[in-house]
Amino acid sequence: MGKKSVHSGDSEEDLAAKIRLLEDELASLKQTLHAKRAVRQLQDSSHWDHKAFDEVPTPASLAQEGAIFDESWVLETLKFLVKQQRPNSIQQILAKVGELLALRAIALWSRDNHSNTHQLQHEWCAADLPASTRMLLQNPDWLQPLLQPDSASLRQLQEGMPLAVRATDHDMADLTLNLRTQGIYNSLLIPLCEQGQVRGLMALHRDNPRTWHPHDSKALGSLLAWLFRFMQQHEQLRIMVDRDTRHQYAMEATNDGLWDWNLLTNRIYFSRSYLRMLGYDYEDLPGNLDTLRDYFVHPDDVDNMLAEYQTAIENQRESLQLQFRMLHRDGHELWVNSKAKLFEPDHNGKATRCVGVNTDITDFMSSREELINAKAQADLASRTKSEFLARISHEIRTPMNAIIGIGYLLNDTQLDEQQQSYLSSINSAADSLLQIINQLLDFSKIEAGRVILEYAHFDLDQLFEKISRLFEISALHRSVNIIYDIKPDVPRFLRGDASRLSQILSHLISNAFQYSNTSQVVVRVCRRAQSAKQVMLEFTVEDSGLGMTEEKLAHIKERLVFNHNAQDHEKNSYGLGICSHLVHLMQGDFAIESSLNHGCKITFSASFERSHFGEKTLVNHPRDLNNIRVLIVDDNSIARTIIASTARSIHLQVDEIDNPVSAIERIRQADNLGQPYHFVLLDYRMPNMNGLQLTGLIKTDRTLKSKPHVFLISAYHRDEISSSDPNAILVDEFLSKPVSESRLFDAISQTIGREQLLQDISPEIVVTDEALALLENCHLLIAEDNVVNQQVIRGILKKKKISSVIAANGIEALKILESSSETFDAILMDLEMPEMDGIEATQCIRAGHIQQLQDIPIIAVTAQAMRGDRERCLAAGMNGYLSKPVNPELLYTTLADILRKKKISNGNAQH
């Protein structure tokens, strides 16, 4: 039987509910009275900054419906925040809230939802709050249990609802134990939510169980969002200030000078380090373009510098780099490297602001000048030494020969024992001295007729490339121009003495520049005659300089007559005599023509053996180039005509132009007409604007719908040019001088192979019926160690009904050739195989180890199409060269060409 209440028959549970309601009402009344009392105490307190406190808004009605705060108070508080703009403004607001609500403490917390961690941002505590309680509330550990992921309390906060944490709540008894032990019985967590995630919290703490009015919670929630925004703004401002401070410190510490140019107003900011570099103080001169032009930049460089910037702006470039001279306040010059970037484009896309850094490179430029001068002196010393040796060799050997000869004659006379001893010592010393002279002077071999020529495979294009580099680089400050006119029928690959041929050409070109007072020399090469095994080439070195009188020309021709029977003192050891001698050793002839003021022309011929690789390139690109449009830009009419002729010989559509300014206009016109140029061939050295500068204009011209590929023609390598000019990275290909047909053909074809549009207008040439007939029923040996590559090559050959046998390495290939009763028409030889590679296997075959197969065609197949591989293949005696991955049409064409030559060769042999 249940218990009955003594009053009105209510149950014990109903009585308890009424008691709790009365307690809440009493607490509310006490709260209001306590708040009023707190305000009075606060105003009387000597520990509070009355002025600051008065600035913080006070609610108009503290007891309106039991709430202390409303939206109007939030608005006034925000005005206070904006007006104060001080770091301690938030602290003042928290103190105000704490005092008005009779709190023990109030704090702002930020939350990291990924790691479920919290960080205290701001707090206020009652003056009499114990230190232990303050430490507890400052530690986020009391928050962690309440806000575990997927907990009911966290979900409530994520929905934007405040969370009351009371000591009387039995469900939270364990979670609030630490708070209760420190006298905190009632806490309120007001969330700041973004996209369903709690970003921050306001935590309010009391030491009594009074309830939290919903109006206060709502008003403080609004305030919380603005407080966090205020904190974020202050943090961003602090970061910006720190960054600006670091920047200022860095600029003060560095020797580089920062500048910021407003292109609309021509106002320029110069950093202190910029001005310090030039010897000025910060406010000596106004920061504008006039100061830069009239005081800072060297007068000889200012126009070019401003023109470069104007060009970059007009072409809407993003950056540029210049080197120019500046003037120090005391008058001395200094070199700077200026790097700049363009910003803030207008409605036309042109930049309105330019920012950059100047670096002092005076020491670098001085060192470079010293190196150039040192190299010039070294070249001069070397040339002087060579001339001295050439001139003095005859003078030294003539008396030495006389001494030795007289010694031999004297030895035949009657001499006593002492005289014989003296004579023997003289002869011994003379022989030793002559041996030393002959070792020092290589020309003695030429004079004695003991020069033995080499017979090695060489690339004529590479030989001329080395000569071109030698003269263009060593000329230093002097402008020289060597034009190469190599006829299309001249073989590229030959067998002979390349070093002696280079020696002859180098000497003749050097003489032309040295004695004719000209800056241009033309070197021509053509085929004079040929036979089954040899080819005779004719070389001409021609200048348009001072020339020679008839008497001087006759004297030189006299001394050039080569006579094995002539006396030693009649043999000529000078440069032209040595060249003439070497030419006769090469079974050629030597001739010189000249007239006063009409230059000089030296012509010589030389005989070479044919190369096993054939006359032209190692790789034939079966592609139709008739639709490829090319523009050639060169100020030199002879060089331009020669390059144009070379381009037309491979069926390119060619236009020519003689200056860079007209070239860019021609390119734009062609682009507007819908007939764009696919390639532009530029000479590196042209007046007013060099090839790299023109490349920069072409590549950065945004008006072009179809930009051409740019090939730069120079004796320099890419890495040598790119170190001094940033436009070098815009060049698509570097063509070394001289530009031969095969070199141009290879470069054009490789570029086409990388672009589908060009492939569409230059289709591959299909193999002809005659070629198909040559390939059908052929039998090949494939020397390849990779199983996948074996299958690929075999499959390609099967499509043309070509049968094949596989060898896994060079040794296996030799065994198959020796033991097999089958006849092989050719060998596909991989270069890199285990046990015996392709080079060694080819050398064994060519050496005659298998007599009947000594002349079998061998085609190299390699994954590394490097220049070094070509020379190795040539030297080993291979007939063709293919790179992996193997192009089927290229393989068929190469095989057909080689088999056709074999068929013709066999037919000639039978006749």
C-alpha cells in the first residue's frame, strides 16, 4: 500500500516536483537581486578599469522577463568591438558578461573536429576563484568526456542548441564529478556551428543550480559568432604584420634591391637595400620613373631596358629577366641582374604593375671579362706557338741536318783516336737533339714524307660542326661568319682521315680571317667523282677580302709544288705547304686563286672510301613533307639562300626573309590567312635583334592562333646559350652549323612525329610494289635477347611474308650462321645483349670468321639512338640503324633499301 501525503492527498513524487518548481523561482529572484548587487559592487570596486567597464554596453533592462541580455545589447557590444579594435576588448566583454550573470568563470574555446581537441582562446574568472578551480577550467580535459564523437551532447551542440551541464543531472554525474569537487555546479556550453560542425564554444560556469534564461543563451550565441570573427581578423592582421616584418628584415639583410613600379602612374617604390646598393638614402630622390631613368640606370642602357619592358607589356608576358648597368652615386658603374614579374592586367590584358628584384653581379661580370681576356690570350699564345713551330721547324732542322751530314762526311776521313772520340760525341749529341726536335715538331713527319693517314669511319656533318664551333666560340669579341654550302649529293658518312681533313680546313679558314681582313668566309663542298669503292670530294674556301697581287700569288704557287725528290731546304713547311702535302697524300690536288681587292679562293680535292652505312643518314624517315611550310630568317643572303636550297631539297615549302622585324609580321599575316608556318628557322646572330629575342616574340605573341616550331641555327649548344638568355627554353630545336640536308630532315621528322596535326598533313610514304617484292620471302636472322622484342619484330616481319630465325645473343647468332644450311638475306642485330653484344658479333662477321657471310647486310637495333652508338655501328661495319620501339614502315623501308643495294652490288659483281 503506497504512502499518502499529509496535504491534499498528493503523492510524494508530486510534492517533490512542486518543491523543485519553487526552488527554481526562488533562484531566479535571487539571480536578479545578485546581478543588481554585482553591478553596484563592480562600480564601487577599485580593481576594475571604470572607464573601460563603462565603455562596454550595459543592458537597458536587467530584469526584462528574467533575461539580462537581448539583441540590442549584442548590437551595442559589436559597436564597442569595432570602436575599440584592441586585443583586450574581448576580455572586457567576457568580464562584463561574467559580472552581470554572477558567473564564476567564462571562456571561449576553439574546436578541431578532426582530432576532437579544444584550445582555450580567452577567459575571465572571478577574482576570488581558487587557483585550483581556475587550472581545472583552463584544462580542456573537463570538456573531452562531454563532447565525444557521436555522443548525444555533441549532437545537441551540432544542432546549434546550448548544452546545460548541471550537477543535479544524474546522467552526467560521472562527467561533472571534477567540476563539482571544485565548486562548479552549473555550466552552459553555447556552440558556434558551421556546416553541422562545432567550430567554437562559449563556456559559462556557476557555483549554484540556477537556470539559464533562453533569451540570454540566444543573445550570447549571436555575440559568440562575432567574437570569433573578431579573433580571426586579429589573427590575420597579426600574420600580415609578422609577414611584413619578416619581409622588411629580409630586405634590410639582403644586398638585393626590391622595386615596385605602378605602370599607370609611373610611381616606383625603391627599397632601402635598392637605394643602399646605389649609395642613396631613403628620401634623397622621389620614387618615380624619372629618377630611375635620369639617376639610376646607365644612360647607354636605359633605352634598351625600357624597350624590353615595353615589349614585355605589349606582348602580355608574365615575366622577364635583364642584365644592364647602373650608376652609383659616386659615379662608378655596376652590373645588375633584374628579374621582374608583371601583375594586375587591365581589360586589354596588359599589366599595370611590375615588381622585381635587382641583384648586383658586378663581380661576376668582372670575373667573366677576365676569363674571356685570359682565354683570348691563351688562344693567341696557342696560335703564336703553332705559327712559331711551323715557321721555325725548317730553320732548326736545316742546320741540324748540316751538322749531322758533315759529321758523317768527316767520319770517312782519316782521324786519330781523339778526333774520332770527339766526332762520335758530336754525332750522338746531334742525333739526340734531332730526336727531341722531331718529337716536339710533328711537322717533321710531313717534311720527311712519313705521314700515315687514318682510314676510319667518320661523319662529315660532325666534322663541320666542330669546325664551326671552334671559330664561332674562339672569335670572342670579333664577329665572324662562316657559311657552309654542302651540296645534297655529298655523302655524310665516309671512311678516311677526318683529323687531317679538319686540320686542312681549319688552317685555310683561319688564314682567310687572319690575312684577308674579312668577316665572312664561304666553305663549299661538292662531289667531283666517284667509283664503286671511292668518292672524290672538292672543297672550296673562299673570301671576299683584300686578296693578293699577281707576284705574291705566283710566289706562293711556286712554293706549293710538291716534289718528293726536292732537297730538304727546298721543301716548304709553312701552313699552306703542309695543307698541300696532306691533300696530295689524300690523292687530291690543291689550287689557289686570288686578285687584289677581290678576295682569295682555295680549292682542293680529297679521295675517301665509301662507308658501310651508306652515304646519307642512318635512318630514313618515309614521310611526305610537301605540305610543311617553313620560314627562313637570316640577314646574310648567301647563308639564307643555302639553307633555303637545303630545305627545298627535302620538299619543304620555303619562304625567306632577311630581318627579324619583317619576319614577325610575315608570320602574323600567314596565320591570319589560315596558312600558318609550321617551322621557323632562325639564325642566332642577327643585327638589332638576335634569334633568341625573335623566338621570345613569336612564342609570347598571343595574336597567333597557330604558333610555329622555332629552330635556332647556331654553332653554340643549347646549354651554352640557355645560361645567358631565358628565351633559350622557348626554342624547340637547336640546329648546329652547318645545316645539312640529313640534319634538317631528321629534326623536322622528329618534331612531326610528336604532333598529330603535322602527321596528318605529312603522311608516311608507303612502301612501293618494287620494295614489297624485295621483302617478300626474305629470310632474316634476328639477334635479340628480350623475348617480348623478339615477338614484336617477328610479328612485324610476318606481315610482309618475311621469315626469321631468333638468336638470343651474339654467340648464338654466330653459331646459327656457321651451322645453318639456310641462307640469310640480312641480320637484325641488337646492340646490347649478354655474353656477346651486337658490336662484337658484327666485328667477328666482318673479320671473315664466316667467309661466305662476310658481306651480309647487318642492321643495328637499339633502344638508345645516341650519337655514340652511330659511330660504334659505323666502325663495326653495320649497314643500317633502327631505334626502338621499331617503326614497322621504317623497318620495311630500311630493309628494302639495303636489299636493293645488295641486289645492284651483286649484279655489278657478276658483270
